[in-house]
Amino acid sequence: MKFRLHLFEFEDQPWFPEVLRAGQMDYLRFMISGLGIYRPVAPLLAQALHQAQQPQLLELGAGAGGGTETVLAALRQQPTAPPGLRLLLTDLYPQPAAWADVAERTAGAIRGHAAPVNALAVPADLLGFRVIFSAFHHFAPPQAEALLRDAVASGAGIGVFEGAGKSWLEIALALTVLPVAQLLLTPFFRPFRLSRLVFTYLLPLIPLTTIWDGVVSIFRMYPPADLLALAQRADPAGRYRWQAGQLRHWWGPRVTYLVGVASSQQ
């Protein structure tokens, strides 16, 4: 699927109820972490961190922090990863309860930033190699370009990762298998929320909005060629070395990525 459609997502709307947003984020975190969706990016990201000489990851659009634990664990196994690697979670809509849960499980190696953070204008005091997991598709081309331009202007390395390969098969799974998984697994999500059960089983707004947003996310994804085009427009002077492509799990799923590191740091 080579085309891109920037359709409506509930998660993007400021009026979307926080209880439903949290329910979606909890589901995504459980699935992404449980399946280890982003584990294949570890060698590529570790090399980029080594080149940028950066011991901290700064995650933008982190949601509930889905996948960050498996990414951090996989990174620490890479010989080029910096020692004492840490990760700071940020989002325009912070998820303090979910982030506190992650921080406790990782002994503080992953922690959250309490204040809202606009990924298009990251505060200068928030340092680290910027990463975006499962969120870059939320930005239309002008905003996506601005996000990359902000990283270039600050001299920060950046990695964009989407846990899909943009295919009709993935859309079919989002419409069939994944909703069933959500219904079966919701009681096991942590931290426990009574509201999650109410809006999953009694009034199934969380599954319905998750299905819609999941399908739209695939339509919104940028293929590698489009990611490189955005990077080139954001960095017309060629200050960064950019690479884009797809990584594949041995069992099938793909991750689409864009990574940029300042040429002076290589």
C-alpha cells in the first residue's frame, strides 16, 4: 500500500474523553510490549545512540509507554549501547498512572515528564535522542516535517518507528483478530481500572474507537520513501545522515523506520 490518507482519529481530538484515551493506551501498551513489536530496532537504534553520544532516549508522543520496556531491554544487550541508558516519556496528553507503573517496574530507568510536551516544539531543557513509537502517523505532512525540523534545529538525533508495514493484511487483522484479543485480554491490563471494564464490556466504546483508530493509523502511515522526503525537506542543508526502511521480525511483522543523526556526530 503506497498511498496515504490522513483520516480522522479519535485519539487526536482534544475532546476525546480521558477515560477512553487511557483505555486505548493501556491496550496498545499491553500488545506492543507483549509481542515485542519494536525489539528488531535495537541494533539500529543502539548504533545511532553511539554515533550521537547520547545516554538518554526522549520519547515523544509516548502515550502509555507501550513497547518502551522491551526496547530498553533489547538496547541494553547491544554492544554499542551507552551504559546506564535511560528513557524519558513525554506526551501532549500525559498518562501519569501508566508511566508510574512503568517506572516502578523498571526501577526508574523509564520515567515520565509530568507537563504536556508538544513534539513540534520540544523544550530546550528536555535532552536526549528523540524517538517516536507508533505516533508519527498522527502528524500530517506539514506537522511531520516541522517535528523533524525541530530536531535538526536542536541538534538532537531522532528515530521514528511505526509497528507495521502498511499492508491490507494488517488492516484485516485490525478489524478481526486484534479486537478479539482486546476483549480477551482487557482484564489482565495493569494498572487496574474499573472504567476500562465498563467501557469495554458494558458500553464497548474503547474497543470500537480502538478498531477505528487502528485501521486509520495504517492508512496514515508514511512509507519509507515518504519519510525520506520529509527528512530532506526538514534538513535542506543536509546536516544529518538519514536512513529509512523496514525491519522484519522472524515471525512476520514489520517495523517501518526513519533515523537521523547529525553528520558532525558521526
